[in-house]
Amino acid sequence: MTRINVIAPIDGIAVDLTTVPDEVFAQKMAGDGVAIEPTGSVAVAPISGELVKLFPGGHAFGITTAGDVELIVHIGLDTIELHGTGFENIATEGQHVDVGTPIVRFQRSTIEGQGKIVISPVVSSGGGTVIEHATGPVKAGKDVLFVIEV
């Protein structure tokens, strides 16, 4: 078994995924992981790999590693409906990213001003099992958010 550390992609407070006010994430239908109540304004790569999906509106992205681990970072809830308002893509879909590579910049005040919740789920949608996860304050690009065993 291999353990993969998933690093926090956003500065904030790590909270249990089951507390997210969205059934798909709370019931782990999209995968297991942790959510972050953001205090920062930039989302970075939580693992090294290929940025396989970066939505044009910037609300979500997916990274895949060589070991078939796929992570999805979803900034806010129902933020696809904003069509990019409050988001700025920094990275490019298809590029290789290392832990801490900036992917998306976002403006919490703009997102909340549009009536959206900014809590941001980070889930593993590929192989592996989440065996440990953080709670409380986390620093983007530095602190372990959760550990996947594959």
C-alpha cells in the first residue's frame, strides 16, 4: 500500500465533508475527502500530476497522478452558475502541475455577493481510500489535508 498526501489547495479551515450543504458532496457521491471554508483567494495544486480538467469558469479543476489518483477541487457550491464571475484561471488545462502551483484565483466577496456558498470540497474521485484527514486551520501548499492509501 502506498500513502499519498493531499495538500490543502486553499488557505482556510478544514471541515468534515459530511457537513457540506450539498447532498452530492456530503453523501460522498463525488468521492471522499475534506471541505475547506476558505480564508485565502488562490487555489493551488494539492498533488503533483496533470491538470486534466480546468473548467473555463474557474469554479472547479481535476488533477490526475501517475498512480491513478484523481482529485477534484470545487471552489464553492453551485458556482458553475456564475459563469466565471469572481474567478480567474491561472493555470492551463493539460499542463503538469506540482504541489503548490497556482491554478485559480477567486474573489470570495464577489461569489458570496452572487448568493453562493464558498465552502470548497476537495475529493478523491479515483482509486484509493481516505485514511486520515485534517480539521481546523490549513495553509495552501503546505499542510496535509488528507491521506489516500492506494
